[in-house]
Amino acid sequence: MKRCAQCGKEYPDEVLVCAIDQQPLQQVVSSPPAQAPLPAKSHKKSDFISLETMLIWAIVAVVILFIVGYILLFGFGLERDHAF
């Protein structure tokens, strides 16, 4: 590929002068396109769960498990009102 230094129009390799301004053409050296460097991954504070948040969720889970366990073991207490 060749290019005119005056106007920048590109021509095939067989052409010697620019058809527009009659200037000699220069060989274009094609280089691979430069890749932009990848941005470094920065860890945002929102990417991690804080220790306090994990502790709160653990406490909530334990409380729920105790409530469900109590209900399964002892029932809702409705049958206590019945006379035997």
C-alpha cells in the first residue's frame, strides 16, 4: 500500500504517482494496531462483604434456626389448651 505525502490518499503498490496532485507516493509501513493497556482491577469497597455484615447475617441465621427448631420441637403450643 502506498500513500501520497501531499493529500494522504492511498493507492495500490503498482501506482507510482498521486492522481490528484502528481506527487510521488510513499510506501506505507503497516504496523499492528496498538492495544490499549488493560486497566488494573481495583478492588472497590463494595466488592467485599465487611466482617460486621457477615457477623450480623450469622446472628440472624442462628436466631432463625433457633426459632424454627423450637417450633419443630415444641410446636406452636396450640394443643396445650385442650383438656385431656
